[in-house]
Amino acid sequence: MSKNSIVSLAKLDTNRSGKVVKFTAGPGLVRRLEEMGIRAGKRITKISGMPLRGPVVIQVGGTRIALGHGMAMKVMVELSASR
């Protein structure tokens, strides 16, 4: 990884965007996330999140989705070097 870093969606800063690169979850959760529009290669933006294990609100395309903290920890996002 040269200029890009990968973090979990839960640890992504608020109002920061990135590209979903992988999931660290089983096939059932991966299927559920994909049904919500969260897929590898998709660009997502973190709208809000609670500092201590609260829900994480993201935007995928024109849709806002709230995920539990545990689910958000399993979505890995690649950030570019620029903000």
C-alpha cells in the first residue's frame, strides 16, 4: 500500500469517503450487506457514527443506511491520500 490505506467503516472519519475493498465477514452477512447496496468497488461516505459502539450512518449512492457497529467493523474501506 503506497498512498492508500484501508480501515474499517466504523473507524472511518465522519464525512470521509472511500471505496469498499473487502469484507471480513461470513457469507450470510456479506450477502446482507450486498443486498443493501454495499459491495466491493462501491464508493461510500460515512455520515455519522458514535464514538463508543453506536450505529454508523453511511451514504451509498442516494441512499442513507444505518449499520450496527459490529457490521461496520467488517466492511473494509480504502481511502485515497487526499481528503
